[in-house]
Amino acid sequence: MFVLAVVLVAAGCGASSHNSVGAPTTRSVAPTTSGTEMLVLRCVARPPQSVSSGQVPGSASTFVPGRPQRLLACRYHGFNQRQPAGSLAATAQLRAEPIASALNRAPHIPKGVVFSCPFDAAEVIVLHFGYANGAVLTITVSTQGCRIASNGDLRVRTPESVLNMLQARLGRDPL
């Protein structure tokens, strides 16, 4: 039986599940050395329209709470591109800590505040922060216009440093 489990893990088979915003995740059948399940983060074909509140404990007071272990960034095309709007453009595994820290330093936008933003072609980056306990925090980042990031509970203006890090790895739609 143990050999079968090892073969399944080595073959990449596992049990599929979905997080609160519908992004598929895969959990391995065998625990890691820390006793927690290894989480495989994946980008979906289209970005979520919105992200759920209460995805992880603490997300109502801290933009990226706790200490995420992994980060998968998914960039989706906006309007006026050769590719259809909302189609997956690029993905990258990034270090979670510098992006989480920069987002946590950004001031929160109070609920109900409405902005008149400059042109926004709807290009979006979705960040999936993976935690050691298997939890996933999904954040949406608009790359143009007001450049607002949302974790479902809080909104911040995306720091220029974060946007630069993301676009350096994921590229950007030509204007």
C-alpha cells in the first residue's frame, strides 16, 4: 500500500479541490516532512470576478496575514489585445515575503470609498498565497486605472514596487 501511495505521488496524482474563489488546487496524497499537505497552486483559465471575504484568518485586519510559504501570480489580458480579454497571459512562482510585506505596508482604503480612476483596460493579476496549513489567500490586482488590490475583506492601492516586481516577471499588455 505504501508503494502505491509513493507511485501516485511521484506520478503527480492527487485529490483535487477548489478554494473559495474557484481556483483549482491539488493536494498531494502524502504529507510533507512538516506533517502538512503540500499544496499545488494553479492558475485558472479566467480571473475571478471578485474574491471571497474571510479566505484566511486575519484577512479582515491584515491584507496578507500570517506567513505565506508560496506565491503563484497569474496575469490575465485586458481589452484591446490580440488575445481575448480575461485570457491567461502569464504565470510565475514568486517569493511571497517581499510582496506580502509591501502590500501589508500599503494603507487600507476605507469601505465605501469610490474613486474616479484613469483609463483601465481590465488587465488583472491574481495572486495566490499558499500557507503551510493548506490555506490559500487569493488577491486581485488591477494593473491600470486606480491600481487597487483586494483580498475580499480589504482594499489597498497597489504599491508601485509590487506592480514593478509583478510586471518584471509576468510582463504586461501593450497599451
